[in-house]
Amino acid sequence: MNEYTRPKKAASLLERAGEIYDYIPAVRTVDRRAPASENLPPETPVRQVTPVKRRPAEPYDGPRVIVDRDKLQEAGFIVPDGPVTGISEEFRIIKRQLLLAAKGSQKAARVPHGERILICSAHPNEGKTFCALNLALSIAAEKDNEVLLVDADFAKPSILSSLGLEGSKGLMDALADPQLPVEDCIIHTDIPGLAILPAGDQTNADTEYLASARTEQVLNLLTENNPQRIVIFDSPPALSASPASVLATHVGQVLMVVKADETTETALRDALSLMGGCEHIQLLLNGTKFSPTGRRFGSYYGYGE
């Protein structure tokens, strides 16, 4: 085991592989400069600026699409309003750490843009979409939050098919067309608290669109009037597609999925280096076979007994 892959606690079916390592501080200290007014000549009047109060977003009351619960269950995802399972308990623990970083607490300040969470992996087939969707379903069950799941894997989008939904306009369409409001691309589901933003039509300049100033404007629109919204991005694999590294510059948290016995140390190091645009990175160990301590989440509620 090495410092990148060894979990701090005993491995379970699905758990965080480690906290932020020393080489990536959770939040860098920002130097606070003196207010600009202190550097003005004495005779220069200082204009008082009144903060603009934003109106909270009105609750959505439009049409909703029906998510195929049977399809979710067959694929091993969390089923809304279903029984407590080992998977659902695992993601309850995972989401709590992410939500604390997004909101802040008495012990730690909130992470800037912590409400934007990127789920990534080094290579394909390591479980990033499985984790992104389960995390979204788990957060949707929160009483004080709602979640927007963004399919940002533009080359191979799979969120809609996993939910049994049909395709529509999405994030890339909103980035490419300034006249297309991004909110018009959001699909609201019959699962309370869960909405989907599809990937949209792939272009030959996906990375360039993501690196443009419009991307930050569009992402701000997703949350500026809705402080309760958590945005989760299902990213392309970091070592397979360039958009992942650009997306990392727009989010406050990155969750790197590491598949047990498959993700190599070299691949993990390379993937983490590409995620350097985000200062708050955590690892999630996926695909473990057993727990040395006998830890079995869900069994307390009767699951697996």
C-alpha cells in the first residue's frame, strides 16, 4: 500500500480512500489586503455600496419526468424511498463530509464553490458514474438541500440512460449558444430534490468551451438564486479526456474514485496532478471485497442478514 491508496480506516464496500494529503491543502490561506479605501487620497470621497439582495429561486412547479426505479435497482443504485442498504449507508457518510465542506461549520470555513462537486476517475470503468449518481440520489434525500446532477462526460454521457430518461439539450448546448438559458435545459424528475442537466451535443471544442468565461457565468446561474442547490458533475476520466482538468478549475471539491486492485499508483498520481485546478480533493475507494473489521453497513437495519 502507498500513501495514495491506503484508506485511513478499514476498507468497506465503498468508502473514502483518504483525506486531503499534505501536498494538496484543503483550503489555501488567502492573504487579506487592506480595503482599497485606505489607499485613497484623503480628499477622495468613498462611495458606499449597498449589497444587492437576490431573490430566492421560486419552487419549480412545472412538468416532471418519471425515473425508472426498477432500472435503478437492477443496476445496484440507491432506490428513493427504498429500504436501507449497505450502499445507501455508505453514501450517507460520504455526502456528510462533502456537505460540511460546502456549507462550512463551527470548526472549518466553507470551501469556496464547495457546492460544486466533481466526480472523476483516472480511467474509464472505475465507477465514477455509479458514484456520482448514487451521491446525487443520497443528497436528494436531504431536507435542506436539492441536487443538480450534471452529465459532463460529453463524449460518452450515461446519466440519462441510467435513469431510463430520454436525451435533450444540455450543458454544452448552453455553453455554445449564448441565447439558450441553461435553466431551460434542466430536467426535473419525480424524485423530490433531484434534477438533471444532460451533457448536450458534443462539439469538436468541448475543452475550449469549458475554458471560456461563459462557463463560469453559466455555472453561477445554476446556484446564485438557489443557495440550497448542490451541483454534482459526472466528469470524463482524467487520463482519457482533457475536459476533466478544465472542469476542476470551476468546482470547489473533487472526489477522485479509485477502484480497488485496479487503479495503479502511477495512474492516480497522474490524475491528481491534472486536478490541480481544485484545491480540495478527496479519494473514494470503490469495489472493495471485504472489511477486515467486519464492518457491514446496512445490516443493523436488516439488510444482508
